Amino acid sequence: MFTALALMQVGRALSSRSFTEPFWRQPLRTNKVLMGMILAVIVLQMLVVYSPGAQGFFSTTSLSALNLLLCVGFALGVLVIMEVLKAVERRLQGEAGVPQDVGR
């Protein structure tokens, strides 16, 4: 659960870079601090889960490959849900003739 939540927050951070544009249309290099933080979260999370010293301190156990894949799947699920919501909002604003950056 701990790893799933951490990775879901990474997915959320990637999607939250823009309120309207899909995350894949924004180059990753435009926000180096965010990319550094995401890398740090992933590295630290893997250390907590797989490092014997950290496992004892945090009371964690190693994840199987399948469980880690499930955690990544949950993170991708969050990312997809957020991107779908942005697409729906863009479509609704486009149908209403409202400029997309109003109120942002």
C-alpha cells in the first residue's frame, strides 16, 4: 500500500503540471525540479522497500515483481483518470465556446 500510494502521487504530479494540456505534450525537461523530486521519490521508495536496513526501520518487506507491477498500474490508473478528466473539461469548454485558460 505504501508503494502504491507513493507511485500514485508521482502519477498525480505528472498530470498536474498543466490544468488543460495532456502531460505528454509537455516536455519533461521544462520542470527540472519536479523531475528531480519524482526521481528522488522513486529511488527513496525503492530503498525503503528493498534495503534490509530500511526494511527493519520502516517495517516493510520486499515486493514481488507482480506486486510492484500492480503498484505501477495503480499509478498509471491515476494518471489516466486525471488525463481523461482534463480531456472532458477541454471538450466541455470547447463546446461552450469558453477560452481554456479563463480562471487559471
